[in-house]
Amino acid sequence: MPNPRLATRYAKSLLDLAIENGELETVYSDMSWLKSVCRSNRDFVNLLKSPVIAGDKKISILKAVAGTRLGKLSGAFITLLIKKGREAFLPEIASAFVTQYKVHKNIHIVKLTTATPLSAGTKDAIVKQVKQTGGYENIELEEKVNEDIIGGFVLQIGDKLIDASIAYDLKEISKQFKNNDFIYKIR
């Protein structure tokens, strides 16, 4: 069962410890890698959540999977989680750490959905425009292609949404026809 409060607390503790030890970038790299492993490998997540597999075995499996990929601080943190029986929350903790890292570094995530893939020049122009109008310094662009929007784009920055898609425009026109806004109402 997801536990965002627990994940946030552990992630905050790891973030503070990484800052204190001067290993913030290393731990961020480790947690990003771990987050991607958990997203792409369901068996790994099931292994972490399994109550049947002993903690010692989980530690050895994790060391075999990671090899020398994990830093010393991240390895010690994960080992501590396993010894405390909290390894089932590792995917959530990794995700929460990445989010808190971006907040700490003042990195804003911009989600851009288009009907077709964009060129590098167009992406740069969009990022430049968002930086100018929004006053953001650090932007991370997440792209998504969705042919259902037909054309245009959908841009999301935090809780702000700009829907300049053809599909949105067509829905709005459809609403106008349903309301008969074009017919003078006598009554």
C-alpha cells in the first residue's frame, strides 16, 4: 500500500544527509537510476515487497543488480531500509527523493504534449519562451506525443495548464453547437 508520508520523510532525511556529506549529485544519480529500474522491472519491485524473501537475501540481490553503480551513502541507506523492513517503500522513496531534489535545486518540470515529435529548435524556443514569461531559471522538459490532440500542444507547468490543441478547440466548438449559440433565442 502506498505511503507518501513515509516516503517523503525518508527522502527528506536522505536529501539532508546527502547535502551534509556533499554527495547530493551522487545520491540523486543513484535514486534516479533506482527509480528507472523500479519503473521498468516489475519483478524487482515484487522482490522488494515480498515478505517471503529474507532481508539478507534482498541485500545480496540488490548488490548483484547494482554492482558498483550505487554510491556508498545510497548503498548504506538502502541497506538500512532493508534491515528496518521498509524496502517495500523503496520505489516511492526514490521517486520522492527525485522530486525533493528538483525542488531543492529550483528545477521546474514542464510537460509538453504534442501530436508529432518536435525538432530540437522548436523545443529550445518553447523552453526559452517559458523561461521568459514564467520567470523560471531551471526547466526540465518532459515530452509526450499524443496523436489524439490532432495538432497544437498542451503545456503543463506545475498546476498551470495551457491547452492549445486542435482537439480542445473542436470540443469547444461542439459545445457551442449543442447550446445553439448561433440561433437567436426568441423566448
